[in-house]
Amino acid sequence: MLGENIKTLRIAQGFTQEELAIRLHVVRQTVSKWEKNLSVPDAAMLQKLAEVLDRPVNELLGADIVEREDQNALADQLARINEQLVIRNRRGKRIWTALAVVFAALLLLPMVSLLFAVSARSAYSVGTSLSENAHYSQQEVDEAIEVFQKSFRRSCRKAQLESISYDDELAAPLEQQLAAQHEHADVLILFVDFRTGAKPGFDTLQPNTRYTACPWLLTRGADGRWTLREPLPELAKPTTKQNDKIT
């Protein structure tokens, strides 16, 4: 390329960009742009540049050009070089723009995910009530609720959560009742208000139905991880409101 040739010949002559610019009566920035292929000298300047660098014009252009070529031939050659530079620089700008967009998207993705999570969480309430003799700690209950939230969204895609709660005094009788059925595992019961969609996701649930304080079973094995098992609407307390169909 012309820019590389100018730089190579300038260094060979022992000129700095500033010294070459002075000899050509241009500013140093102009020489820098030539060498970086950001612009090209016109035909007259190219001939002067060849004289200062003591090299033929065709050596600067890096192509075989007939000796003593006229201004028009040089202008055509320079126009083609300039067009190539414009195309290359435009392509480079598009690449940098695309990279900037991707980088911005990567930065914004966690923020967007957080906003969606906050929005989804704010659509329903979560609460716990633990007595002094509660079997599980607040951290253990929080871990169970987190597992429930993820599993519920995955299994009941069209359902709408309204509230999730854990009350150790209300849950204890059900947990003791179910513990025998799940040997070597801890049992925890969450009470959930929600509405099912056309496909409930569990056989024990009815489609398009609202459930209030419906017990959900979670178990924890030796690995210390909670697992969502199933909803237990048939074990709801007598005080639980009756399910009312959505119209």
C-alpha cells in the first residue's frame, strides 16, 4: 500500500514525519494520515514526495507505471487507491460499531435480567413465619423458596403466582405426616396462592383454577439440596378458601 511505502522510504532517508512535512510544506498530521492510509496525496504532491524521497513514483505506488506518466494517469491511480482506502475504513468502522453493540449488549444483559427478575418477583409476595422452636432456619427456608420459584416457572409456564409463604406452625403437622413417606429426607411444606393456566403442569391441579394456600412439597436429601415434588391441594387446611374457577 502507498502508506507503507511512504513510511518505509521516509525511514530509509532518515526523515521524521515532521522533517518530511517541512520539506513538502504540509503539516505533520498530513504525513501521518498518508502513512496510516487514511488519505492519499494528490498527483502533484505525489511527484514532489517522490523527489524528496529520491524514489520514482511507481516505487511509491508499488505498481509498474510507465515512466514520465502524466498528471491524469497519476490522478487515476491515486483515485483508485483512495477509493480502496474509503471502502476499507468504512468496513473497519462497521466492524467496530458491531463490536461496540455486542459489548454494550453484554454489559446490559445482566441489568435487563435483574430488572425482569425484580419485576417478576414484585408480582407476588413472599413471606415466612418462624417460631423459636422452628425446625428450619431462615436460610434453609429461603433456599427452599428459591428452588420452588425456579421449578414452578419451569413446570407451570402459564400459571400466575400470587404469594408464597412458610409458617412452621402450620406446616409442621403436614411435614410430620409426609416425613414417613420420604425416608432419609427432610420435608418442607410451602403454602402458595396461584392461578393455573390451560395446562397446569401437574396431574393433581385443575386447569384455569385459582388455588389458595395450596401446600407444595419439597424434600432435601443427603446432598443438602431441596427438590420440588408436587402440589398437595387435597391436604389443604379446612380454613383454606375454596378454589374458584376463572371465567
